[in-house]
Amino acid sequence: MELEKAAIERAVQLALREDVGLGDATTLACVPSKVRSVACIRARESLVVAGLEFAETAFRASSSSLQLERLVLEGTRVEPGTAILQIAGPSRGLLTGERVALNYLQRLSGIATLTDAFVQRLQGTRAVLLDTRKTTPGWRQWEKYAVQCGGGTNHRFGLADLVLIKDNHLAALKGQRPNPVAVAVQRARQYFPGLRIEVEADRLEQVRWAVEAGADIVLLDNFSLSELAEAVVWIGGRARTEASGGVRLDTVRAIAETGVDFISVGALTHSARSVDLGLDFVEVNEPFS
């Protein structure tokens, strides 16, 4: 996913207006305008870096005189103590932009770090790790970008990208003949012939309905390991398979070993914690008056 700079600038400006308001009272009162500093953002734990463009944008918006140097690449796995970004210039701009810059970096790096942990558990299997639409409102493109930085793959970005027939869609078609899945798939093919169709199944009967209806993907929701393996064998390549529902780091490997094609994990975006990053001053130059 390629990030649009103008969209990043709009998002960061909103964040700065929220944070700074009428002015950074503490910095304006305490730090003379001529003071210049060099600082580094460092990792305080093992993590995968994501969000450098946001941090840089926040600092530049706080002071156009700040000079920025990336010390690692996006998607890099780093250890505690690693310097990630160096900022040099007016101390006021550095201090005012610090919190917004760190908020973006900590949140997005947290998603990338959790994604990387899941991806590592899947090494040697055929399964591809997917994210979901369980994202922070207004942050979806950023959070899905962070998933990519961690080695994951984006599922649909929005409702227009894929027909995904879920349990509540089927509930609205209760009683339809020959079965709700067949009716839903048929209607989807007619309305959106160019889109792939995925059907959520919560029992093996619905798996059969989905395959017979010609679904491209069958979402196996909250299936046990034995049920997943049985469904994969029964489908036999006639449709792609996706496992979903309460997937954790300690269970994802066993799920992958059932032979499913995809594993979707909502926790990548809705439950990733912000990682520990900090800004440390390296050098301060205060001119004598």
C-alpha cells in the first residue's frame, strides 16, 4: 500500500491542532526560541518499525527548520536501544511535535510488531495472514499499512472490494430456497459479476452450500481444528479457505497446519498495543545572550 502524503499531512495537522490548541504553553514559557537540540527516537523494546512518515510530518509541521534523518527502514525489526529517527534543530519545534510523532509511531509500530509475531508463527506453512475491517475509525489505511510493514496481507479495504456474505446476511434470507447461501451467491453474481464472492460458514452444512453455489472463498468461522481439516479435505481446492475467529499467537500455527489458505486475525488492528518508544535529547546548544 502506497501512502498518500497529502492524506498524512491532513491527519497530522488535525492531530497537532488537537494537541497544541492555542499553543504549547510549557515549551513557550520555559524554552528560549534560540535553543537548538539534537534528539533521537529510540526503541525501548524489540519491535517492528512503522509510521516514520507520520513522525517526520509532525516534526516538520511543528518547525520547518528541523532536520530529520531516518536511521532504519520501515518494516525493520529492531532491538531495545536502537535509534530510529534523529531530529535536529529548534528545541521548541522538537518538543511541540514530540507527542504526536510518538503517538503515530507507537501505534503503527505496535500493529507491525504484532503482525510480525503472527507471521513468524506461520513460517513453513501455506497459510497467508490477513487483517480485517476491525480498525480504528479514520485510521484504516494507516493500520492496514502497518500490517503490511509487519509482513501481513490486507483483506478487503472496504465493503466495495469483495462480496462477503456473513451470518447476518444469511439471517436476512432465512427460508429462501434452496438455501440462503445459494440465493445470496446467485444475487451477488448478478449484481457484481466482477467481484470475488466469499461466504462465511459456521457449520459444515454451510460449507457444502457455499461450494455448490460457486463461492470463490469459504470463511470457516470458529471451526475446531478437526472441523477445519475436514472442511479443507472436503472442499478439495474447489474454493479457497479462510479460517477466522478468536485466532491467537498460541493457536495460529495449529490452525495453519490444517491446510487452510488464509487466516484472518482482527486482533492485528483492534488489540495491538502501542510499543515503547521514547525521544531522548542527545545534544543541546543554548546560545549566550
